[in-house]
Amino acid sequence: MSVETANGNGVPRSASFLDVKSTVEADVPPSKRAKTAAVVNLLEGRKAVQESENEIAEVVIVCEPEQASLMMGGLHPRGSLYERPVNIDTAKQQHAEFRNVLRAHGVKVLTVREILAHNVDTNMSARVDLEELVFSALSYEMAAGQDLMALAEADRHYLSDAYKREVISQMGTSQLIDTVMINPTVSLLPSYRDTGFTATYTFEPLSNLVYTRDQQVTTCKGIVMGRLRSAQRQREVQVMRFCFNKLGMAVAGEIKEPGYLEGGDFFPMSRDLAMAGIGLRSNLEACKQLMDEDLLGTRRFAVVRDDFDQHQDRMHLDCVFSVLSDTCCIMLSDIMGDKSATRRLVDEYTRDPETGKYKLTREGVEFSAFIAGEGYAIIPITNEHQLQYACNVLNLGDSRIVSVHPPSARQIVRDPRFKGDVQVIDFSSITSMYGSVHCASQVVKRIPRK
């Protein structure tokens, strides 16, 4: 049996590499692949689509915990939006097992690093595209209080774009990707000896990119790039968009200022209904853009308002709710009912078939009543269990659920209204960064029902 190796050096290709390779080459004739210089558009005919959380997941993008960026984020967890200190080695092991579980269910799992690296060593277009991404991530500047024009002209070259491109052109693939992940700024102080400069370094690591849910949403119309509320996460959207372009997965649209949209707030329920939570992270302006630019592809759109809570522990809709099947879901019990102090309220918009515009048709419906009215049985999750990420499960389709919380998993499978199965994994080092399996995965393609 032959084993595909990396660059012929005898090291076996990772499972993620093989998934990326098979995904970008799908449905493209070998003759066309051989003639294609660019990496983009290699996924012709394979459109990103997600009509329901209970459809079969086919392609999922994740970001394995990156050593450099995660190490920096772990130096001060609170300043990096983490819940608790993180053990990087354990996080990498747990994430690898997560990917194995997804693959065991037949899902193609693509990691951000493998997408960025794909074909870079063999395809100059791929190499140049990645170099351009690195160019935007790497900055040179004079140290504070220093005047660039005071330097000799020959020395000014070492702060120029031309010199930066020269440096980048000599980087290896891993070095290029590491630079994207840490966003370094090099500050230069004239030393008047040795090489003429002394450098100091600052970094803006993508320490939350492990949560690939948030940078975009996948709707019936395709991928819509989001706009993240936290300043330190803004560059994540650029990196993910680069990945989609490289895979040939067309981006249907993007959220613009003053809109904010994070993927943890979005749920595709069916061809008829999509939902988005607004409150601490996403806002109504983004929802209006989704409707006005026809980026949903559904007849109805439910905006789930978090007017009364807006707490970090319940920052996204997927922190308090998840779909288990076409007729069953889980929901934080504390937010249920008209008398709940932290209740969510739903405004429903319906698309006019003649004008194509969405109009408000219902307003202020209590969330659990709305969901029950859609035909879902609700399994209530206690506050104690919600804080242990019981609600943040990943549905791989046909009620195949991945959870990180054994007690709530038992509760779900014991409920006669749930007809599927739940697999529990240890994700404790990942959840220390304030997210679980739904947060750590972006399903970009589910198989639509006929």
C-alpha cells in the first residue's frame, strides 16, 4: 500500500492535508487541474450551503490550536478573551481527537493551516497569494521618537516595502503561516554599530482563531463574512476569507459597518427559516444587511433579541440553544418563559414574494414559545450545566450530536423525544478559551435534502 508523503520526504501527509486535497480537486478534471495556475476556483461546482443544522455535514473548517498564537494568548488569558488558563499541549491533543471524531462520521475536515499551506511549495500562484497575506500581517516601523528621514538613504531601505517583500520571499511555508498567525510589528532603533539597527517586537496573535464559527455564517445562499465585535479578532475574518477564496468557495456577501455579526449567533433551521441572535456580540444592523442584500435564502428570518441579559457566559445564541433534530432542541431553562428576567424575544421577518423584501410580521415573541410553535420539543438545560458548555453541541446531521458534557448528554439520550445519539469528547482545554465544539467548527457544506 502506498502512502502519500509530504514533498517526497517520507513523512506521511496529515489527514487534514488529504481532506483539503480531495476537496479542492473535487469535480475538477485532471487536465484542467494541470493547466490551472491559480489556486482559486478549484472548487467549481461545490457551493457552500447550509439549510439546516440537522442536515448531513459534509465539509467542516477548523483551526487546530496554533503553538505561537495560542502561547501568546495563554500568557494573559483574560486579555485574550479566554475563560481560564490553557494547557497548549492538552488543547492540541483534544482538538486532534475532535477532528478524528468528525472524520469517523464521514466529514471532510479542513484545518486553516493546511488550507493556507496547500500547494504553496509547488504552485507559484499559491505561494504569491500567501505572501500577499503575510505582507499585510507584517509591519516595519521606526521606534518611538525616531525619525525615518534622519536615516541614511541606504538604511531607509530596511524599513521599505521592497525589503519586506525580499524577506517574505525567502520564508518557508510554515514561517509564512506563523507570521500570519502572530501579526508581528518590528520596531527599529538605529544602533550605529553591527548591522545598524536594534529590533524590538510586538505581536497581535490570532489567539481566538481556534473558534472558526464566528468569522462568518453559512446560509442557504452561501458564506457571508461577519464582522467581529472584539478588536483583537478583526483580522480573523481576513484569514478565513483567504481560505474560502483558495478553496474556490464563493463568498456571497459580507457585513459592513455599523453591523456586527458573529457565527455563534446564527442558526439555519430549514429552507423556510433562519435565526440570528443579537445582543452582546451581533446587532440588528447586521441582520438588516442579511435581509436587504438577500443573503439568507429563506422565507422567514427570526431575530432573537437578548435585551435583558447580555452576559459573557451567554454571549452567543449557541451558548443557550442548539438544534438536536428536526423536532427537538436544547435550551437554557433560565431564559425560558415570559417571567424570566433573562428571556429572549423574537422578531420574525417574512419575505414578500413579489418585492423580495423582508417585513416585520411578528414582534416580541418569547423565544421558547416561538421554538415550540415551530414544532420543536425543548429539553431544558440547567444553568449549572450551561456553564459547562452543555448547550454548545455540534450536530453532524441526522441527530448525530457531539457534546463535551456527559451529564447533559445522558439527559438528552434519556429523553424519549430525542431519537439520535450523542458522542461525548474531552474538550476541557479548548473550553478554557470560552467556547466548545459548535464554536470550534464552521460547517460550510451540508447535504441539502431533496
